Amino acid sequence: MTDTIPHDQTHRFTFNNTDIRGQIVTLSQSYRDVLLQQTLPSVLLPILGEFISAVALLSETLKFDGTLTLQVRGDGNVPLIMAEATNTGHIRGILRTNQALSPNNTVPSNDVFDTSSLRSLVGSGVLTLTVDPTNGQRYQGIVPLEGDHLGDCLAHYFEQSEQLPTRIWLFANDTHCGGLMLQSLPAQQIKDLDEREQLWSTSAQLAGTLNQEELFSLSHEQVLYRLFNEFECHFFPARDITFKCSCSRQRSENAIVSLGREEAFQVLNTQQKISIDCQFCGKHYAFKKADIQTIFGDSDAALH
């Protein structure tokens, strides 16, 4: 791999005179910044990388202003994986292992994790896709754990919920992650069903030849030319992707408010302060007596 290849970008593209659109993303520094916040077995890094890649792809495909969250919760050795992306290109993510595997806060061994499928890692669980717009109503979709891998699950979701044939290929190692997405849109350019099916089948077969080395060592233009040189490809401007956590002291205050006044003061009586640590970036927020009293608007109140 070479540092001269631009990463941390996503590009939209279309094939001229067809109803097929695509998205390609590769992440390096932004992905490594996510991993710096985690202490994980090496075998799980690509799993988190796939979630980060997927949410970066989807954040460009689903038009919104706000935050897109892709999350799976289950009862297996990996009970939580979460990745977020904003419409401004900020990403963050976490992966949590079962606490029973980490006595004394040790890192679990690689060999306790079955990475053959997403379900084998998370167990019985549910995958959710949540759009939290800056203005407007929150939307959440339930993504069945259909197929062995995240890309299969998401493709199935789009086909079922939006009736858009979709294919997603995701790649990740311990330094880079990325992916490619194709979607067949409703008929506008081509009405003939046989011709549409042939174009879709051909493009999906060509995309399926993509490998990790190509994706991480070539520019997006080079990747698309190698894969789809028989198509006339229209390439849209890149969008930059960076790691940035959306945590803040105000959000931590909101979390305290959600506890309720009585419970917040009970915690304060026991611990002398309320501490909130961000799981995504490790930032620490501490609230003492005066802070809690101000939050609940009773600065003259006494602790009981």
C-alpha cells in the first residue's frame, strides 16, 4: 500500500445511460483513529472496520442532515457493535466483547471468537439502522441477520424495505477499511426488463471480482476503471471522512437529566461526583455537587 493514494474519502458514481448507481469508500487515518479508542483482540478489528465502512457508504446513499447509526446487539461473545456517521463526514464506532471473557480487564484471546459469520459473533440479536435528523422525526429500520456477513444483511434490507436490488462488498484489516455498493434504481433510462436485468447482473459480477489489495492500493478512479471499463462511469466529487466524536458536556448533562433528580443525587451522595466516560473517544466528564444542583435548577438544595 502506498501513502500517495488518497484515502478517507467516499465517491458516488453512476453508469451513464443505465439505472445503476454506486458508492465506493476507503478509510485509513480516520479508521485508525477509531481503533485508537478501542482495546480489542486483533481478530475483531476487521469486524468493526466493516461496520465503519458500511455506515460511511450508507451515509452518502441515504440523503439526510444528522446522524446515521448502524448497530447490532446480541447475547453472544460480541454483544454490541455500533458505528455512526454524520452527513458532514464524521465517523465513530465501538465494539464491545462479553465482560465474562475479560477478567481483570484483560483482552480476550483471538481464539474464543468465531468470525465465520456475524451471527456467530453476536448470537441472537437484532441489527438496526437509525437516521436521527437534525430537524425532523427519527427513523429506525430493523435489519434481519440474513446472510453470513454485514454486507449481505444490508443488501437484503434494501431489497425488502425499499425494493432496490442492492449489493455491498466490505473489506477491512487492522489499518484500512472500505467497501463498494451498487444499487439498481427504478426504470428511467432503460425500460426493457431483460436489458435491465442483464446490465445489473453484469455489473454485480464485475464488482464481485474486487479484492482487498486492489481497493486499498489503488485510487477510486483506478478501481472503478479496472472493474467497469466496459461501462461509461460518471464520477461525482469526493466527500472527506474523518474521525470525530459527537460527545459533549451538554450531552452528558442531558444523560444526567434522564436519570432524574432523585437518582442523580443518590449517586452523588455515594460517589461525591457523577462521572461519565465517552465509550467512543474516552473523554471524561465529571459533575460535582454544584454542577448537579445547577442542572436541576436547585442551587440552594441540600443533599439528603
